[in-house]
Amino acid sequence: MVAICLTLSLLVHFVTGEKVELSASTAVYKSKATITCEVTETTFDSIVILERQQGGDTILISRNSEIHDLANRNRYNIFLPKFEETNKIYQLEISDVELKDGVTYSCRCEDATDSLQLAVTGPISSLTINNYNAGETVSLDIQDTPSLVCTAKGSSGNITMKVFVDTEDVTSHFQSSLSQSNGVHAWVLTNKNYAIKKDDEGKNFTCKATNQQFDEQVMIIIHVLDKPSLACAANKRKTSIGARNIRFTCTASGDPLPSVATWQTPTSLPIKSGTSSGDFTATQQSAGKTVQYTVSIRRVKEAYFGEYTLEAKNRLGSTKIQVTLTQAKISSTDNLNHCQWYIHSEKPDYKSIGPKIMDLPTLIYGLPTLWGNDTMGPFRVLDRFPNFNTIFVHRRRKRQIPVDPCLIVHQRCSPDCERMAKLMTGNNLTSRLADLGYSDANKTVGQAMCEKSNRVIPFPGERALVLYHPGSKCGKQVSTYVIDGPSL
């Protein structure tokens, strides 16, 4: 009986000559796929078998329209859209397609057979930029070509990748490669020549990967590391010889912050931040992501006018900035009103003037601000004595502004002289007059003071007088004013 079936089968095949053609629809992960087996020139009772390869085994899926693959019975369906005596179509519908369905399928009828590899388009299983987390802020050196690598993995090798810096497509700067292992494709883009620019700060570096059905992207944020940037509160300042506590302050920003900063003075003296030298002191103060660098001049000398250069360095380079200290000058004082003044002691009878104690600067009126003049030359009073106007005196200026220049001198000179005297000697006129210093311990303080000043020193207990002369233009009479406070 078996022989007869075989003979019959061979005979039928010889007579009819079956033809088998296998085709498949696009297979997408978690969707449906259809494999179609069309058999032509066959007989009504021909047997059509569908099989698949799994590892090294051949698994029977169906025999005619009967499902034999029990493991996938719930996902497999057989349809016969066309069933004629000599022309039959068998369709295997696979529901909820999985990546493991991407194997070789075969259809055979008698001795005729056909096979195909079902390509399953799966999702991109992973997309990474180096080992960074998505959305992570990554610090990159300016002008460097960082080792940025985008890697996409998936079951399909038909993956397209692009790289963007914000909206700029920079894929041309990257080199691509493709590898496959255990059915997993890895598509890699490696930075070849994209250099980090200053304006990349805060931009998104994005890798995008697409296949036939799936899109993925991953992004990091670029933080550009650069040499310091410097800005100064004032790039130029004008002051006078003898001015005290003049400062320039500049702010450094950038990442990393400067590791060292140095001021170069007009005298070619370098001063590192945090150190002092002579009249100069350099300090620094951190404030978040900035550092303030300040150079202070204790007392201005003529040699201190000129350019001051601050240089700040970090591992990526150095930046310099210059500030300028210029001398405040007046072209001539000939047409201005001068007020000369001195400090004398008052004799115990309170009726006559005692010895001169100090020669003090001449005050100059007629300019927008009060000036003085001493052995170092003309100077703006507020440069040398910033708190000049805050010193209390008994004589107050009148609210009415006088027009006559000499009246201005007479009204202002007396209280201004008292202010100057208090600032230069101390409110009680004792601390600085006594602070003359001496080197011979065998001398009395009084003797040392006499020798130092080369003049007669008043007796203790006498009062101090401020004497001023308004100048030849405003009269020759000398006015006097007794300084309030403890006596000498």
C-alpha cells in the first residue's frame, strides 16, 4: 500500500509537475506578518508542508491547513484564500511578531520546495553616547576633538544614524561602522574631526537612530571648558599723588576657575593674588562661579601712574586685561583762589599765637571740586581724604551759595582747614604730633620731638589754633580758629 502511494505520488508529480513559490510581507516587531506559499500545477490531494528552522532543527508548522507547531498555536493561523484543484495558496499569519520569528521558512509540495529568511524589523534596543546618562551635562575642552561615540543596537542592520549639535547636522564629522553578533546589529558613529567651539556652550549633542519603523534619540548637554574671561568694574581711574586706598577690582569667570592670578604694576613689580609688596596688596574673593581680584594702593606715588595688567591662568590658557591709573592735574593755579593755613599753639594767656606746629596743604578754590597743594604737588582733596566732607566742624556753611569768589573762600576756608587738620593730625591733635619717633632710647620723648621737628614744641596743656590766609586777592588779614577738643 505504501509503495502504491509512493508510485502514485511520483506519477502525479511527473504528470502535474508542482511548482512552489514562497513570499512574505514586511515583518515588524509586535505586529502581524504573513508568509504565503503558492502551489501551482498540482493535484487536489497534494500535501503542502510549512516548516521553519530553529537552531539546527526543522520544526513542522503545518500540514495543509492543520497547525502542528503547538508552541505557537496561539500565534499561528493558516488561511486558504485560493484553493483550486491545480492552484492552491496557503497563508501563514503570525500574530504579535517576535524577534525570534526572524528565521528561515520553507514550503514544499512533493518534491517542489521554496524557502526564505523572514527579516523582522525590531526596535532599536539601545542608543548611547559613550557611557553618559541621557540629559547629562558633559564638560568638554574648547578646541578639543573629544572622543564622542554614538552606538545603536537592534535586530536589524538597516539602521540610519545622524548626529546634531542643537539643529546643526554634524554627521559628516563622524566615522561609521557596523558589526553583528548573535543576531544583534551595532551601528557606531565615532567623532573624527568635530572640535568643540565656544558657542557650543549649553547646546544639545544629540544622536538619532532610525530603521524602517522605529526612531530613537539620546542627548547630552555640552559644557565648554575654556580659559578665563576677565572684566573690570572700571578700566580707567584718575586720582592724585598721595591718594590713599585706591583699588582696581576685576572679575574672572569661566570653568575651570583660574588657579593663579598676577598683577603687573607700572613699576614692573609682579604681585600674586594673596600677597603684598610695598604699597601694593593683591587679594581675591570667590563668589560662586567667579573670582574677584583686587589690587589696592595704600598711598599713590608718581611712579604708580600707568597701566596695571591682570593675568589669570587655568589649565586651558591665560587671559590678560589692563586698567589705567592716571594723574588728576590742573594746568595752572594762577587764576584760582588759594587759602594757606597752618597749625600754631596758643599761648597760655589766650591772647597771642604760639609756635608753629605744622605747615599744612594750601586749599585751592574755583574748581568743580576742592583741591589742595603741598610738596608733592596739586591733588584733589577727596582723593587723599575720601571722608573729608564727613568730618564734623562747628562752623557750618550757609545755605545761600555766595557769588563773590572771595566770599566763598572766607566762608569755606575756616571749616575746611579744621577738617583737614583733624584728618591729618587726629581729632585731638595729639596722636600724630607726638608720633615722631626716635632711635636713641636715652632721649626723652620731648627732646626727640624737638629734634625731629626742628622747632619749638608747645608746652602741654596749650590749645591748637588753625590759622588761614585767604590769599592776596581776598585780603591780607589772617583769621584764626581754635580747634575744639582736648588741648595739647
